[in-house]
Amino acid sequence: MRLGLHNTPLFLAGQTPSAFSERLYRRGRELIEVHGLRFSELVWDADEVLWDWAMSGARLFGKAPLAIFGNLGHREWIAVRPGMLELLWGMRHASIELGHDPDMRIWTSGYPWRLWEIFRKVKGFRELLGRVDALHPTTHPLVFTRPDYVAVVKGLLERDLREPLLSRFTAAARETIHRQLDVKPHDSGFKIPEIAVLAGREAFAGAKILIDDAGRNVRWFLSAGRSAVHVKSVTPRIAFGTIPNSAWHPTRFLRDVRSPVVSAIADALEALAKDTTPRVLKAVLKPDHEPVRDDGPPHVVPVFIDVPSHVLWSQWIHPMRELEQAFTKVRKRRV
């Protein structure tokens, strides 16, 4: 039986697929069936790729007195990029029918509690990872997060200890790892598959293309001999640009997102499938003033998550502080 959009979690509840949804779903299938892409060879960033997000400036300033005493709990609003889930499910279904690995790989600089809370609120992402028996927030074999990065890199700070572990990798990958870890290991955006493999995430070993919004991340992937899609988008800022991902009206900012950037991501992936020479292609968010077709991206419905302060400290702040402290000790011994 041929799978369709009606077989996805998006529409199993009886929702009628739109022309836009069908179009993006077909694009996902075509990338696998026609252009020969492998879903398992892609690594997806989360924020500003799979979804947009924003915090309320008014709430942040209102909670400033609590932050002084270490209470960093806050609310975030999340809006999935229009067409993203349809594209991904098209790729998954085509992979299943062809007998390929149909599971998605996600590598985020964020922390696991937040990722899985978003998955709980937004139906359709968690199921893309398959491996229902492995759906644990901190140990899923197809998910790599900030604490995972810190755990493996702490053991790689000493070059003498690192070199034997890197011997099985390519010269380009070894050079990239040495260059970064010798200078600035405390950047959890450092994404190349070898780091994930050393952390026991063997599913990332065959990764060939990274889809990410950070320029430095895609450059690292390229330097290690692979390709990337650089997703260019706009994130809100307030207080003269000093507070990123914040808006006075976050739901308004997210609700009216009608970006065709998912189509641009699909176009970039098609180009990389046709020409496997390592390179970076841009997927650009078009200006808001461009006309949108009647069957174009719909208005999105944001959801919110409330991040507890203790989670932010334990999964975001403390791990990186520990890595920075360990690196400082290593650097002092070098002098």
C-alpha cells in the first residue's frame, strides 16, 4: 500500500490536507524517490530550521527581579515552519517504501527537556524519529543535544588523549576537530558527525548534509568534507537588538509567519542530491512584503512551553560551565 499524507499524525485526526500541504509532502517524496536523497544522511538543526520561536519582552522584564536571584524560568512560544512536517513525512514515507532507513536525525545546541517538551506539544515530530522503545529525553540514539556534546568533548580536551580516538576518521575531520577543540571547545554548535559517533551515536556516522541556520555550523560541516544547507531567516530582537528571540508581541510575530523557506530548503537538498561535491547552499527567507499565493503557506498557530528554572540551570548553564572550567585547566597546563 502506498502511503500518503493522510497516513501521517498530522491528518489522522480527520484534518483535510490543503493544496499547500500536499505540495510539500510530494516534494519530500520526490527528494527520495526521484533525486536519490537518503533521509538518514541528513542532520537537522531545530530552532530557526524546524520551527521559529520567541519570548515575550514584557514577561522577561517583568521577571528580571527573579532572575537576579537565579530564577530563570520563562515562557517560549513555538511555531513550526509551514510545510516542514509535510516535507519530512514525505521523505519518511518514501524511505519506508524503498526499504531505506526512514528515521530523522536531529542535532540541536539546545537541551533535551526543551526539545521533548516541544515534541509533546507539536504532534508529528517525535514519530519521525521511529525507535519508540528508545524515546528517552536524554539518550535517544537519533538525537544529539548540548549535554551530549559537553559529555564527549570533556574527554577530548587533551590532544594526546584525543588523537588515538580520532585515528579512524578522515584527515579533514581530524584537522577540523583539532582546530576547534584546541581553541574553543565550549561552543556546542560545533557539529560534525565524528563528535556524535564518539558519543556513541553511531546513527550519525553516515551523515552527509547538515540543515542549520548558523553560518559557523555549516562551515564546520563543509571543512570536514560534507555539505550543508544554510537556512537564512529573521529572528526578533528587542532592547536595541541585545535580547535575541524576543518580541513585545511574540504570538503576533509567529502567528503571521508565511515563509516559503521550506520550499527553498527542498530546492537546496535537490541540488545537493544531484551534485555530491561538498558545498553549502543557502535557503533564504523571502521578505514579508512578497505576495503569497492563495494556496501558499498558511498562518501558523504558536504553542507555548514553560521552561522551569532548574532545567535551564542543569541542562543549559551548568554543562557548559563545567566544560569551560575543564578547558581552562587544560590551557593553564599548556602554558
